[in-house]
Amino acid sequence: MTIEEQILANPVLRDMQNLLELQTAKGLAKYGTTVNPMDYTAIEWIEHARQELMDELVYLTVLKQKLEEMQNGIK
């Protein structure tokens, strides 16, 4: 089975591929280009990633709280 066939057969991988395609389209629409490694220094890329991870932690914290609220409502 090829990689493409494996991606199509796996809903998680298919979702990740779709997300990458959507994010790429969004970036092209907003910035007119895809990621360029030369846009930032290594330290600037690390800082950018740290900021993105902080946003992700906020989202995960909200989701955790919502799940806890749902579980506590069921018990």
C-alpha cells in the first residue's frame, strides 16, 4: 500500500492532511506565500513556535475544563 493509500485509509491521517492543506491555503491567502525558512533566524523561529504553543495550551486548558464540567455533570 502506498503512502497516499495509507493516508486515505486512515481517518486521522486524512484529517491531518486536510488540515495542512487548509492551513496552507489560509497562509497563501493571507501572506501570498508558504513557509520560508529564510523568513526568520533560528531563534526567531523558536520564539514563534513558543508563542504558538502557548496559544495551544490555552485552547487545551479550555477544552480540559469543558470536559471536566461535562464529567462532573454526569456523575
